[in-house]
Amino acid sequence: MPVYRLPEEHLFPPPWEAEPSGLLAVGGDLHPDRLLVAYRMGIFPWYHEGIPICWYAPDPRYVLLPSELHVGRSLKKRMRRGDYEIRLDTAFEQVMRACGEVPRPGQDGTWITEEMVEGYTALHERGFAHSVEAYDAHGQLVGGLYGVAVGGLFAGESMFAKAPDASKVAFATFVPQLEKWGFQLVDCQMETEHLARFGARNIPRVEYLRALQILTQQPERLGPWRFDAE
């Protein structure tokens, strides 16, 4: 399969033409308009400082159906204790930068560069990118995640935790809210043991793209987001 070099226009090749690794195209930029086109086509960027942006559409896709969320006994216990206050869209850039600072096993450096922060913060300002934050009893940001919402899809990008289970509590609190709002799919992108415990699983790319065609027709829920009142 060829790897495409993107033009200045916000255009992408069909996602099913990606290499077996998932790599579809290189180049372009992280303008909010380009990012929205990508996510609506099932494509996401992976970026390292000093090299062109790489765009991926892997097969299979690792996803979580909100209705299939599984929360383990110990995590439920921590959530009942109320160790963390979970908020939405109150510290988007902080969450992004914290995700970039957390060391990843087998990963040298971070893919969350200044260009990534600028592009996704601009998308957040348009109401499409969102953060979930976990604050401790002292009001310190100790965990969270961020991602992009298009129609009825939430594409998770990255998570971080500086306190035990902080990102897990944030995720487990957030997904039921997504389900209440009518979101039908969480794109987890990369398979991890962490997400597998929540019930995430692989599905064929063709199945993912078929679902995406329907989900992107749903009305946009633009931010800033807040949890529904109990």
C-alpha cells in the first residue's frame, strides 16, 4: 500500500488504503479543520518533533461501547470513597501537557508537542475537544484524559495519573455520562491492558467505519461540557 503525502487542502485518502501498520499518510498540519476532517473519516495523527505528522487508520480498531463499560470492584470502592472530584472542560491545556509529561513504557519522549497542544486547544475552543479532570482533596489536578467528540463518537487521545487510580476514576465517571448523552462508541485507538479491564475490544476497521458513517450524522454536542446534575 502507498503512504500518501497530504496536500495543503484538508483532504485525506480513504482510510482503508492504510498500510498494515495503520499508517495512511504523512504531512499536512494540525489545523482544527483538518483534525475534524480526519476524525470524521476515522483517521488520527501521531506526531514526533522534527518529523512529518503521521496519520493512522489501523485495522482492527480498539473501541469501547459505553453500554459495555466494566468497572472492577476495587475501583468502585475508590469511587464510592470520593477520593477525587471529577470535572469536565475546566483545564484542557493542563491535561494535555500533563499527558505529555508522564513517562510511557518503551516510549522515548512525547508525541504531545507544542504543535499538538496548539491544534487541539484550538479544537477545544471550538467545542469539539474535551478534557476530564480528577482533582484531589487539596484542589490539585492529579489525573485525567482528553479527546475529540464528533457526532456520537468520542475519540480518546491520552490519559495521565499522578495519584492512584486518578485517571481510571475519571474515565469510569465520564463514560456513563457519554452514554446518557447518546454517544455510542469510544475510540481507544491503542490496545492496552488498562482499557481492556474496562471492556474495550478490537473490532474490524470496516465495522468501525460503517458505525462512524452513522455516528457522525448525529448532532454535535459542543463544549464546554459539564456533568448532568444528579
